[in-house]
Amino acid sequence: MLYEMKVFGLTIDPFTSTPIIILKDLEEKNALPIWIGVLEASAIASELENIQLPRPMTHDLLKNILVHLQVSVKRIEVIDIRDNVYYAVIHLGVKEKSYVIDARPSDAIALALKARAPIFVDEKVLEKSKKIDLRRKVAPQEGKDESKKWLEFLESLSPEDFGKYKM
């Protein structure tokens, strides 16, 4: 089963200073944190804040190429987690043909935002994300208790917890 999700916000992992994108389902019952790179976070933040840059960034370039070639981004899907790595695909449409392209979730989400395409997450990803070994994401000395606290923190976030982020 696929859940339609929306970008709920961006935050920073306090242990590693790595950007995290938070996706939530439309009913805000399920949250999915995905650790992403600074450049992807910047592209996502600029789209969320409607910031127009003077020159196209990589995701803008890709969207512009697709538009000029009359290729539509139908949707993106976060489809799996293996060894704490998320996997996604981009569904493209060209006339009557469909293509599914492998992508990093951060790139797929940035493109989906730019193309105004829906974002979906597979139910198994939500289940697996609850079992992610956060000790790999936090400093080694933090341990299991800190990992549990961090997961609880991410699940408890509300819209008011997010400000305007400029990367």
C-alpha cells in the first residue's frame, strides 16, 4: 500500500548537523524522517519558501529539460530502506508511455516539489523506518536511549516547530 505524503518541513539533526526532511501523510498519522544532503536541502527549502534564484539549480534544470521535452513527472515513490539507505523512483510520462527511474529520495522529492507532483511512500518503508538503527545516525557515544529520544522527538513535531529555513 502507498501513502500519499507531503513535505512537512526541514530540520537539522542535532547530533550530526545533517539536514532531515520530514514527510507526513495527509492525515498526519505517519511521519518519515529522511536524512539528506545540504545541496538537496537547499533546493527543497528554496522551493518550500518560493525563493526564485537568478540561475537554475540542478533540480530546476532537470525540471526545465523535462518540460521542454514534454515529459511529465506523474509522481515519486519512496519504495524501500536497505541498510539505513532509502530508495525512491520517479514515475515519468511521455505521451502514452510511462517510465520508472531510480533516484535518491532527496532528488526525487526536490523534483516532485518543483514539478508539483505527488509524493508517495510505501507502507513497508514506514514500518522499516521505525526500526532504523539511529545509533548510526547519531554520535557513537549517544547510545540507545538517545536514539529512542530522537525518534520520539521526530514523531512529535508539529508545524509550529518549523521556521523558515534558508540553507
